[in-house]
Amino acid sequence: MVARKKPCKNPTNNTCEDHPERVNPYHPNADDEGRAKIEIFGKAMVEKRVKACANSGRVYLPPGWVGRRVKIIRID
């Protein structure tokens, strides 16, 4: 097993304590558009638009995904 170094998470500013020249991607102001870099490993990916449903939103996924864990990332 390869040991992975945890990313810098400094809530007070947008830099890493160990490497001040490195921008902290977890900071809310990581770039001009308010986006953050997120790296994730998974089995499959679909890209869809969220549809309105009463007082919330809904995304339909393949039936084979029922009972599986998923993560939703807003990209725009």
C-alpha cells in the first residue's frame, strides 16, 4: 500500500502551510470563478442536468446503480 500525503487544508487563507507557493484547492476562493479542484476515483460517470421536482431537484441514474453509493458534484 502506498502512503498518500494529505492535501493542505488551511481555512484561514488560500495557501498551504507547508508550501506557501501552492494554492489550496479546498479554499472557497481557490480561483476567480469560485471553483475548487476535486479529484475522485470511481467506476463510472454520467453527466446530466438536474430536473425540477416539487421543492427540490432530481437526477435519474441507470437502474444498475440502485443501492450503490454515488457522489454528486456541481460543475456550473
